[in-house]
Amino acid sequence: FAAQRHVLTYMEDAVSQLLENREDISQYGIARFFTDYFNSVRQGTHILFREFSFVQATPHNRASFLRTFWRCFRTVGKNGGKYSSICCYLLTAQEYHCLLQLLCPDFPMELTQKAARIVLMDDAMDCLMSFSDFLFALQIQFYYSEFLESVAAIYQDLLAGKNPNTVIVPTSSSGQHRQRQPPNDCNPLEGVEASLFYQCLESLCDRSKYSCPPSAVVKEMLSSVQRMTFYGFLMALAKDQGINRALGALPDKGDLFLDPAMDQEIEKLVAQVSGLSVSGPASSSADTANTPARNSPRINSPWKPLHHRRKMDAESEGSNEETDSSEN
């Protein structure tokens, strides 16, 4: 159970966070720190602003990141509604990558491009994409990244007339994604025999230690056609709502822009900002002193992510060097 749930991964990360921030944590106790940490893991907020190697470390982390990305930026694709006047409906891969980096500063551009290629196929990579198309493509590409690397290798072997007897299973989980050569899917009549393709994928799923799509869904998908191209297969995975429900990170496509709980939080924030802007100019310093302080929203994770602290340390060292040089 511990291995299946990656308990050791979270224990190691919690201890690392504890040691890195022990001075701040000593103010409210170790027990409360661990309680807050594992509550954030359960809620899926533990991946916010963390390094990519941690974000992709476990299936739960990947699903949490996808869900957080959807909740934070779903209004980007909302067609109509209260906040539609400030939203762009279509964005490029580079623009979606900027949004991803707001949650994970070192999110790799290559992964964003691979997700965009599922949507755009052979179109230019600077073409516009809807939020829903990109999100479901990102889900497949990110959650099943190791599986898709092996699928690409199998597909290339089948195109070359080889029978891939040895299933290629990626062994690296360092976060460095290898450059995948896009298979040639220019002609829609090309591709590989679907039945043979499924046999290879079934063997891959049986041997792989990484996450794979449900075998029954893949079988149904490939049994309905005679030939299948690589990007046709990826697009079918991205559009399949059965796979989406199995992952459980995102709602169905019809409910993609519905999140009542988040809407209520946004309305509260908007009301607070509006109240401050209205009362600000009319209030005097005496009134301000008599006004009760607002309760700030509580953040579940009281520690700073490791890369933030390192970044702050690096900046402080740089500023000291500049001060020293100016004095000299």
C-alpha cells in the first residue's frame, strides 16, 4: 500500500521541507506542520509553485496539477459569463506555457509543445487553441508521458515493418523529457494496422510500471478502425471521456467551465476589492485606525517551497556582491 500510494515520496519531501524551514516551523510545532502538509497533499494544493521534478513525481501530483491548472485558468476558455469580458478564448502554445509556469516555474516547454502538437497535428505551432482542447491534450501528454514515449517507439518500429518484440519502457523519472521525433502522419491514409498496434500496446501496459490508459478503452478505440496514425491515436485518447473519468482530475467536457465553489470564492474576493476601493478615498486615518482588521485568507501550507527559498538566497547573495563592489 505504501509503495502504491508513494508514501515514502511524501515523507521524504515533508522531512526536506521541515529541515529547510525549521526556524519558521519551530514557532508552531512539528505536529502541526505534518498535519498541514498531509492535508495539503490530500487537497491537492501541495504542488503549487513547486519544482517540476516534484510535480511529476507521482500520479497524484500530476492529477493535482492538472486540476489546479483547470481551476485557476478555466475562465480563459469560458465563452460568456460574468468574467468573459476580461478573458481570451484562444491562446498559442507559448501563452499556455506562460500560464503553466505561473504554477510551476520550471515547467518544460517541450511538454507544452507535445500537448499542442496533439491538437494542432501538422499545423504551425503558433496557431491558436481553445482552452478545452489544450487542457485535455495536456492531461494525456502529462499524465501518461512515459507511456506515450514507448508508444512512439512502437509506432516507429511498426512503420518500419519491424515487430517490436521488446517493449521499451522508460526508466528515467528525473523530469528530463527526451525529444520525441514526431511520426510522419501527413497522409491520413497512412498509419499502422490497428489490431497489431493494439497487441503491442496491450503487452506494453502489462509490463509497464508507469500509468497507462485503461486497456479496455484502448481496445475499443482501436477495434473500430483498420489503421491508426500516431497523432490520431493521441487525439482519440484526449477526446475519450472514459479515460478522463478514470483519471478523475478534470470534469466532463460539458462541465469544464462550471466550478460553483471557485465562483463563490472569486465573488467574495471581487466584493472585498470593490469595498476597499469604494471606502478607501473617503476614509480618514482616524477611521482606518478604528476599522477592524480583515481576516487574511489562511494558506494551508505555511512553509515556503524549496526553490523559492533558494531563489531568495541567491538574490540576497547577489545584492551583497553588488554592495561590496560599490564600496570598493
